[in-house]
Amino acid sequence: QVQLVQSGGGLVQAGESLRLSCAASGRPFSTTIMGWFRRAPGQEREFVASITYGGSTRYVDSVKGRFSISRDNAKNMVYLQMNSLKAEDTAVYYCAGRPIGAPDYSYWGQGTQVTVSS
């Protein structure tokens, strides 16, 4: 079992930046792929980014070049740096964990609201 506790988020103007943090505890961090998802009002949950223990990353096309996912394996932390924010980035953001070899993300943070005003 992995417990994920998020921090960060809030209200910003378009073009500004925010950083989300996620602290993991429980299952060995080294065997967990970490990701960020988001759910905008009235929409399905959407994959945003993921990172392996070794640092390989993936992003949804809409955030490439603006968002950056990173992890500090010594501190069991994952971060999502969000730059050049747009109104369409407004959503509840979730940190998530997927054990290596598992088909789905099974560990979820509590969610944090990000609101970008235009």
C-alpha cells in the first residue's frame, strides 16, 4: 500500500507558474511509477505526466514544453512544475502511483485544485 499526500495548487493568472508536490510513503518508492492526472469540470480524468524511478518521463501533448514532472527518490517526493499556465489547465490535479508491471494506477492522492484565471 502507498499513501500519497499532495500539496500546492491554488489560484493564479494565465501565464504564471505553480508547483505541485506529492509525498509518498509505504510501498518501496523504487518500484512505483509516479504520475499526475487531472479532472476538469464536466470532463473525464486525464493523464498529464508520468515518471519512472530512473527518470523516464511521458507527457500529454497539451502540456509538453510547459509542464515538467520530477521525482526525488531519496525523499520519496514527486513534483509537477507547471509554467505558462492557461485557463484550460484549470482542474483538480491528482498524484498517482502504479507498481511496475501493474496495468493501472492504484494509489491516489487526495487531489488539489488548480484554477487559472484569464
